[in-house]
Amino acid sequence: MPADCLFCRIAAGELPAHKVYEDDAILAFLDLHPIREGHALVIPKDHHIWFEDLPEALATRVTSCAQAIARGMKRIYGVERVSMFYTGIHVPHAHAHVVPMHHIHDVTSLEYLKDGPEKFSAPPQLPPERMARIASELGETLS
Ligand SMILES: [Zn+2]
């Protein structure tokens, strides 16, 4: 584990956190700067920088934990939806954000905000031939 990794230190118990869940491989704790009350982070205890590099079984455990937290958030906060996302921003140790969605733009993009915070704007569509090329290029990276 890198000695200077904040989340490795939290996972090792060297730094405090408001823990929500913990087992041998996974830790969930509250984000120190919550978008909404309950905003949690789910991390693998092992150090991996990017979510796409997580072993599949570990990624599944992070997702399963986030699902359980989401079901709890729906009960506690009465929200219709909970968002889960990886951004790779701030701490270079893969972490999934889990946020109860009280507003459509609690987790959003400038593209979706173009017509103001009460609207959910649809970004422009791309020409079909370009979409086909993009799908083909991405698909080729999977084979
Ligand atoms: Zn780490």
C-alpha cells in the first residue's frame, strides 16, 4: 500500500472515518464533503487507482455494497433514486460515490444544465454514421 494514500490509511484504520460498512475486502464510509446527507464512498481495501483495473470479483463486491446502501438510502431519505459513480477525482484510490438523489442535478453535467437547474437538457444527437463508427470503435476494444 502506498504510504501516502488517504484511502489506504483509512482502510488500515490509521485515519478515522464515519464507517457505514466493512468486511475483509470492502469499506464504505461517509464522504467528508457530501453532495447530500448520506453521501457515501465504497472502496476496495486493496490499492487500485482506477475502477477499470479492479479485479472483477472486487468490482462486484463494491457494486453489491453500493446497492445495499442505496436500498437503505431509499428507506431513510424517501428518495426515488440513488446514484452511483466513479470519477477518479481527488483521491487516486478507486472509490464509488453513492448519493441519494433529492434533485435531478444532484449528480450532473454542464451539458444537462444548459437550460437551467430546473430543466434536464438533452445534449445534441450525433449523426447516425458517426454513432455507428463510435460504437464499432468501442466494440473493437472489447474483443
Ligand atoms: Zn490506496
